[in-house]
Amino acid sequence: MTSSLTWALVALAILGSSNAQLSTTFYSKSCPGVFSTINSVVKSAINKDARMGASLLRLFFHDCFVNGCDGSVLLDDTPTFTGEKRATPNLNSVRGFDVIDNIKSAVERVCPGVVSCADVLAITARDSVVLFGGPYWNVKLGRRDARTASQAAANNSIPPATSSLSALISSFRSHGLTSRDLVALYGAHTIGQARCTNYRAHIYNDSNIDPSLARRRRASCPRTRGVGDNNLAPLDSQTPTVFDHTYFTGLVNRQGLLHSDQELYNGGYTNFLVRTYSNSARTFHCDFATSMIKMGDIRPLTGSRGEIRRNCRKIN
């Protein structure tokens, strides 16, 4: 056996052993009430603020894409590191930290020191999708929490709303995700809203947008930078509070709100996937659940690595 092949097999064994420790039954004995406890708080939060479902789902994306699904996005800055919360993709954008605090507190009362913040994010994302009519999947658990975070890594790892299709494919591929995963996971934009600052360029400068949509969005998103930056618009203008497939129907009709949204249906390789999902909610839901499980496998800390934080905002 050649040395290169030997090292390749070793690398695969390490990756496999890491992910193999994630299990859908990880807390079946140590914290059997974890799912009902989390679900109760998620329901309450979404009842108070419907936008929160998309925000909680987005937290999981932004966590996993930066050094893996390790809860690092939840850490506040410290004297020794600058965390991810103030990174460009997250600043004034990522939200829901107070809800995660409430969930963690509730879980700690039931099972102190057992459930990681990284796993809280994974379960919360699934529950948020289900509460909006999306698919259910069994969440793989057993992640541990990072003891550090990196603003630089967040700036470099999360693709911006201005990304081209090739940049999106490259970004997702770097995390072990395929083009099919990319399109399926972007379907999370079937719920939630975006700020004017993230779609301004698309509605004023791009030609691959439905003119009527551009006119409507310009009414609340002025061309001048710094004016109306935080004004919100739904990512899916048809059914913004239902986790369905109309987001993809919108893309076919050139109604993607972000430049990166419309890149998925702009004459490129992913056109056929967008059409597939626009014609079948069932196929979209199935692929979305599969891709969420796959994304949740990105570089988890398991075994003795990391820790189980008692407060998601700071290391123990």
C-alpha cells in the first residue's frame, strides 16, 4: 500500500469516527426530555415573533459554515478572541441569541451539563422548520462546544448575498456539500426576510429580476446607501411564513430577492434543480432534510474535544 493511500485511509477513518459518534439517540438515556423541552421554548418564541423561526434556522447555517457545527457563533467576544457575532455576514443580521439562551436555561434545568449548545442549535433548526410546515428529520446529536470563535473565519466562510453561482458552489463544496445540497439548503429562504442593504444592488443594478418586484422593493429600499438599510422584505414574496416550494417558483419567475438567490436560476447548472423543486414540494422537502443532516455533520467536536457549555455565550 502506498504511503499516500495509507494517509488517505487514515484521514477517512478520522472523519468517519468523528461523524460516527453523532447519533439520533445520543441523549435517549442522559436527557430523554431534551426534545420536548426545546420544542416548547421554540414554539413560544415563534408565537411571539414569527420571523424568529427563520432566524433560528439561520443560526445553525452560520454556525456550521464556520469551523463546523460547534456552537461558536453563540460566543461573545472575550479579551482573548473576537467572536463571530460582529463579523460582516452576522452584524445587525443574525439574531435569536436570547431565544437560544432561554432554550439552554430550560434544558439545563432538566439535564444540567449534558446537552451542548451546538446540539441545541441543531434541534432548534429542525423544530423551526417543522413549525412552519416543513419536513421533519431525526437530528444526529453528540456534538460538543468550541472553546473559541473567529471573526476572520466567519468573514471568509459565509458566502455573501452578492455571490455568483460559481462562488456559491465553491463555498458549499469546501464544506463537503454538493450543488444539490446548495440549492436545497437555499430553499430555507422560503421563510424569513432580508435587509435592504443585502438586496439593494440586485433591485437597482441587475437585469435578471422581475421588473414589478424591483419596483415594489425600491419603494422601501432607497438607492442611497445608509438610507433604509435595515428595512425588511420577505425572501419569498408569495408565502413568506410557510416552508413550501414557492421560493423556487419565484426564482423561475425571476423573483429572487437576493442576487445570490437568482443566481440559482440564471442559465447555469442549477437551473434544472430549481425547476425540479418548483414542481414538487415533496422532492424539495426530502432533499432539504437530507442536506440538513449532511450539513450537521460538518466537522463536529466529539469525544473529549471541546466542552459542554452551561452558558452558550461563554466558555465554562
